[in-house]
Amino acid sequence: FATPQQPTAPSPITRLNFSAVAKSTADVVSVPAGYTATVLYALGDPLTAATPAYKNDGTDTDFDQRAGDHHDGMEYFGLSAAGVRDDNASTRALLGMNHEALTQHFLHVNGASANPRPKAEADKEIPAHGVSIVEIRKGANGRFATVQDSSFNRRITPLTPVQLSGVARGNALMRTKYSADGTGARGTINNCGTGKTPWGTLLTGEENWAGYFTRGATDNAARGNDRSVASLNRYGRAQGAASRHGWETAGTEDTYQRWNISKLGASADGTDDYRNELNTFGYIVEIDPYDKAAAVKKRTSLGRFAHESAAFGKPVAGKPLAVYMGDDSRGEYMYKFVSAQPWVAADASAANRIATGDKYLDSGKLYVAKFNADGTGQWIELSIDNALIKNFAGYAFADQGDVVINARLAADAVGATKMDRPEWCATHPVTGEVYFTLTNNSNRKVAATGSQQAVDPANPRSYTDGYNGGAQGSAGNHNGHIIRIKENGNESAAVAFAWDVYLFGAQAQRDANSTLTDAQYAALVNLHGLTDEQDFSSPDGLAFSANTGLAWIQTDDGAYTDRSNCMMLAGVPGQVGDGAKRTLDYGGATVDTYAGKAPTTDTLKRFLVGPVDCEITGICETPDGTALFVNIQHPGESIAAADANTPAKYLSHWPGNAGYGAGGATARPRSATIVITKNDGGRIGS
Ligand code: FEO
Ligand code: CA
Ligand code: CA
């Protein structure tokens, strides 16, 4: 990487020039006329020359040398013909992608066994999680394919040694039997969204990691009811919690026992058991895709929560870097990290990329967002010096490392705004405004009690939904929205911002049995007047094209799947403040919100619909904008163990039914990456 190169400057597309894809429940990937989608990299595909082809019948093993399951966030890392980093390369690259979770039963011939889990099953399931680095090349036929024997190919799994970096490195809360000094940890899990640093590394967010661990029924007393109990409860591991897959039952070896986070040992510091193991998960993890020898580092200063993507604000030389992040759980928060070091443009091409990560991601300030009713908001610093945190009644913070490890509790202490499940965030390449998907929230109510959240200006909707034409159910934000913020003065370190809602997800038409009139539906639910060409539910994945400036919106939906499988839309957004204030009248209670300018079919259109029972998530592109890579996660995941070997019971056979891999029209479904090109070779969306 002798000559520093920057990606091509954006050449924005301002009018969507394709025909919208219709909503569909077919077991195929649909893209607009004039486009082609091809399967590139599916669950089980081999990553070494010696690894056998995937049989897809439940007998395959060695997942540390194959594509993992549940493809999720994904980033593109260009390679020159000579095989070195080249940010402008559009024909050879590495894809870095997450393998979030499992469609567990299809990994075994007759589905997964009950506890105690057979070792052979756990040994397939554990390494099927984590991250892939896989080389792709465009062949003489003009089509991309993976390079099975590439020396860059690798898997990072829940067993890969990683380093804890940043302010919580070596903290007393990090000490485990695996790392007595609290500087190391074992692996990464439930990797959901991604990010790409300006210096060319992959960031991967650990999301629903807590569920993989079990805690004994009397563990609170075993811990002497110390402050760790409040932390464990806040992060979803009350005593007696069962683990998601029971891996702790598979053997006495440490690699299984580490999934049991009960206090079992006699030590005072936790170095004889895994009582602190949960504190080593929940981070943004940095991986250098170009260098297998570089350390994998958990960037603890960015906070511990259910991470999705990590989006950098536009880097400006001489100014700090900002990294935006969401915490995906009902009523959780939006965060920003601001580096202590100002950005030096030459660092974009630094030879030691992980050392560059040390420079920008280990020291800085972590903030949480609070939204005001007047369309402004604040970033509140999570500092041990803040009296609200230092004197918080809910948890006794010891130091700044403790604050980032227990970021949720610190955010509670300062009264941050509880959001409708923050999923991905992304930075508009021209305006620099930051967009966050808020996927849905069944706990959002007009009048909230207990653990529910009341409607507020930034999360203003609560309504019933008649899925499958059935009962209207209970009220909530069923279809989600996309909020966006503009930092004051466009400064990365700003502590105040303006906001509005780019889009409210909604069905174009109300349910036939809706209790709302058409007028009420338009005034309380479909606030942006979405039509059949563009209606959607539960936005999740979100990215902007650096080439075209288009917003790509991906859905992970359960509220509208009676009418359509999950989908991806293209948008041409405006900017914060281009719409109007709206007042939602709930009859006795009103809520003011700020809706961005309503889209037209020139500025928002459905581009893709996926196969049955899938989620669309993860997107990246070639720098020339002519190839788009998209992940199809968990098609046909709804399967009982007893039906795993009964193809007639499968909800999906994709991508076998599209001609990819073993099994054909009756194949077990597989998560997979597709590549989309325009048949005339042009830029996607043009
Ligand atoms: Fe893994 Fe919140 O989606
Ligand atoms: Ca997600
Ligand atoms: Ca999701």
C-alpha cells in the first residue's frame, strides 16, 4: 500500500431509475428487471483447498474451515492484482462478514439433541459462529466467485484468542480463569452489524451474546449478593438463566465450561472460574482482514451492550473521529464514541492498521443520546466523574473501566432516551448526517407501565397490527422507523444535535380489520404515506453507497411477512429538517414529532425481496458501484428438530432451489451472500 488511495468521490444518484420489485412470499430472491442476483458464498462453503465440498445433509464438520451460519454484517476490502490493499479495486477483494447465529437443527442429520449436548454437535455449532474473511475475484466471465484456496481466507470463532483493549483492559471485572490479568479473552460471538475503519480494518459488533451463557439458580447468594448481580440482571442474565444451546453440558473442558458464568470457585478475584466471563463480551471488535498475524482486539472504550453496526462520521483532518453505535434491545440507547486523538489523514494508509486502531479507538469519550421535544438532542458523556453516575443508586461504579463495561447502567443513571430497538446506523456520505434504524418495539405504549416505554417525540407511534388478518393484538411500534441526526456545527465532538425521522415504516394500507379509520391510519401509522412500491416493516440493516450516495434499507420483519418476505429498499434521502412537525393525537394524549419530507417513488423504492422466512442483512459494494453484495440470513429457519430431515416440512429450499450447491429443489436452506449486478454493467440504481 505504497500509494495512499481514497475511494472515488460520491457521484450521487438523485432519482431511482428502476422498476420497484413487488411484495412477494415466493421462495426466491427477486430483483428489478435488468438486474441479476447470483449466489456467491453460502453456509458451509470450504475456505481451504483441503476442505471437502459442503454436502448440506447434516454430516459436514470442520466449520472453522468453512463459511459459518447466519451471514450478517459485511464489508468490502479491495485487493490489487498483486494482492495488497487497494481501496479502489473493483475486481479482487476480501469480504469480511459476520456469522451471527445458527439455524441449529440443519447442522445435524436429525436436528439438534437435547441437553446434555453431544460434544460432536457442540463442536460444530460453536465455530459456525464468528466472522469470515473470504477472498473473491471477478473471473473472465465477468462474474465474482470465491477463491477457495486463498491464503487470506480465515475464520475468527468463539474460540479464537483475542485481546481486550481500551479503558477496561486489565480491569478487575475482566479477570477469568482464561486470563488472570484481565487482558485477554476467548473469541467473539453473535456478531451482528459491522463497520469499516478509515484505515481499512473490519469492525464487528457483538449483539445477543448474553443468551449463550447459563447462571446457576442460587448464584446471587453464591456471589454474596455483590454489585455483579445488578450488572448481570441488567444485561439479561438473572440467576437461573438457561443457555441458548447448552454447550456447557458438552464436556468438562474449559471450552465448554466457560459458558457457565456461575461463581463456582473460592477465589476473591474470579481467576478460578468464569464468573466474570460475561464482561468479556458485548464489544466492537477490530480485525485486520489483510493480516492474519495481527491481534484481534475488543475495543472496550466503545462500551458494552448489544452492538449492531459502528459508523464513523466523516473524518476531518485535525478533528476527533466519531463512531456511532446502537444497542438493540427494547428501550435501549444510541451511543457515540469520540476519539481523544485528532484525525491525521495519512493514518488512512498506515502500515500497522491495528496500531492505528489503538490510537483512535482506545482513548476517548463515550456518549449516550437524549432526545428533546423541540427537535434537538444532547450527547451526555458517560464519565465516572459525572455525579449522576458516581452516585447512582442502581450500581456502585468503581472506575471508568466499570462505566464502559456497564454502559447500560451508566446510561440509565444519566437519563438517556429509551429507543425503539436501535439497530444499524450509517453516515450519509454527502451531508454527514447519521441515520439509525429503530426496528420496532412491542413495549412502546401510549400509557406505559412497568418495563414498557411511553410514546415520546423520537419514538412517537403505538398502534395495533392485524398480522395474517388475525386479532389486532396489543399496541406497539410494529413497523419501526429511521431517525437521523445532524451534529451542531457538523462537528464530530458536538454535544448537541438536531433530529428528525427520515422514514416511518408502515403497511401501505391498514389491515381490513383495523380499528382505525383510513384517516386515523394516515395520521397515526403511515405518516409518510408509503405506497405499495415502497412500504416496509422493521428496518434493520442500513448503509449508504460511497459511490452513488443511495441509502440501502434492509428488513428483519415479523409484522408484515403475511404480505411479503423481508426486503431491501433504495432511498434518496434529503436532510434533517426537510419535513414538518406532526402531532399524533391519541385521544386525550398528543405527541409532537418531526417527520422528514415524504418520499416519492423517485426517492424510495423496493429493490429486492428475499426467500421465505429470511432476514436481509449486510451490504457492501465494489468502489465502482457496479456490484452489490447482500446477505440472506436464515431462510426457512423455522424448523423443529424432529423435522430437520423431512424436506416436505421445510419452509424454504433456497439457495438449492436457485441451483446453488447440493440438494437442488429439496435442499436444506442455507444463509448465503449474493452478488447483484446490472445487466448493462452500470452502477446499481442508475
Ligand atoms: Fe442481529 Fe439486532 O439484529
Ligand atoms: Ca441487525
Ligand atoms: Ca434484527
